[in-house]
Amino acid sequence: MADFTVADVKKLREKTGAGMMDAKKALTEANGDIEAAVDALRAKGLATAQKKSSRTAAEGLVGVAVEGTRGVAVEVNSETDFVAKNDQFQDFVRKTTAVALELGNDDVEALKAAGYPGGGTVGDKLTDNVATIGENQQIRRIKTISVTQGAVVPYVHNAVSPEAQDLGKIGVLVALEGDASADVLATLGRDIAQHAAAMFPQALDADGLDAEVIERERAIAREKAAESGKPENVQEKMVEGAVKKYAKENALLSQVFVKDGKATVEEYVARTAKEAGATIKLVDFVRYQLGEGIEKEESDFAAEVAAAVGG
């Protein structure tokens, strides 16, 4: 038997994106020399992941899963929307989300090191997918939320199909703490989740908003106020008013609830609790929109095809 270990196989697969059997065969033929095995795989056209890993992955799917009073959202990216329609990719996102729910850890590297259903790790399966599907794919982020008593309610906007409501372009989880009935919590949670999907809240309340974002809004408001030519004390009031308005419009609890049109989300929750004769409090939420914050590369498709034909 050639002198190499399971760790060597894993390292070779990470470097090349080759499948497990191809990696083992290459190491056997190279007598355990990893660099020689890399060269052999490249010569055979099987070394793919290293090249693909540099390409922008801003498409893909968001998966959500809930069990009991805990839920998780996971974003897995690919290069094109075509891959999101691939059964193999959808199965990977669904199973990876289930692993993340069981793991209860928001660390991407910990998730990749966790066991994958059927054998190997989540990271191993991801590497296999890069090699077999032919596009760069990345597990981008994970968020787990839970309550002690109540419900975590999921919602997916632009789901991949009517039968697959756990995968889509926008995934939302809403955590409601309280003693209301399961039906009341489920209905309220879904309404709030749909609101969050549409209104893009940045935080649960004003205190949770990013301090840098608030300072940027303050600077913008200060510039506008200065242009007004009004007295300095009036300008300061204008600035504070603009910042408060921004915070109100971007914090979930203070947003005007789209289903009601008048009450804020917080007021609507309180009203629902009163009508149900129960206690309900919105304590947390997650809203993952596919590819948000990723700078997509613009490409000239015709030029790419010409280059491919020419080369």
C-alpha cells in the first residue's frame, strides 16, 4: 500500500477539488507524493476546485430549518442561478441546513468540519460538489435563534418550488417568546416573517442597528442640514430627527406593520397577545437575502465564449 494517510487524501482534495476515489488513485500512483498527485490530477483535468474557488459566488440558495423552539438559516452560494435549480445542489443545501440545526453553532468552519449524512464531512461534500457540478460554491453564513417558551417560525420567499418551501432566495426566521397557542404563534410569526422579507429590517430595535451605519446617516443628515442655512441649533435638531427617522424605519419592532398599515410591528404583537389572552414578545429574527453584500463581477459573455473557442 502506498505511504499516505486519510489526511493526505483530504489535503489533496482541498487543493484540487478532485473526488475521493480520484484523489486516492492519484496518491497511490504518486507513492504518496502530494505535489506529484496534484500534477497528475491537473494533467487529467480533474483538478478543479482550486481554479474555481477564486470565482465570485453570489447566487445559490438560502435554507431554513426549525425543530422545536430552535431554528437556523444557512446561505450557500454558487456562481450561477442554474446551479440553484440543480437537484444535487438543493439536496446539499437542505442536508447542510439540517446539520447546522443539529450542530447549533454559527461558525462556518465548524459546520464544514461536521459529519455529513452518508459519510465524510460537510466540507468534503462541498468539495465534491465543486468538482462534479463545475462551479465554485461556498457556505457563506449561518444564524441560529431560539426561545425558551414559544415558537421559531420560518418563511422562505421565492422558494425553489411549491414542494420545497425550505429553500429559496430569502429566508426568514422569527422568534416569538410567550404562552400563546401554537396556532396563534404560527400565524403571527408567518405574518411578521413576510413583513421582514418585504421591508428589510436591519435589526430588531434601534439599539441593535450598526453604529457605523448610524454615524454614516448622521453625517449625511448633517451635510443636508448645513445646506439649509438654518441656525446651528435648528440644524442639530434636523440631524437628530433624521437619525431617529432612519432608526424607526430600519428596526423591525418600530416599522409600520405592512399587514395593518398603521400599527408598528411591536404594537401589532401586543394587540395580538391581548386578543389571545396570552403573553407574546418578538425577541429575535433572521433575514438572509441571497447574495446581499457580495460584489458581483460584471462579465462580457460574448468575449468569454470567444476566448474559450480561441483557447
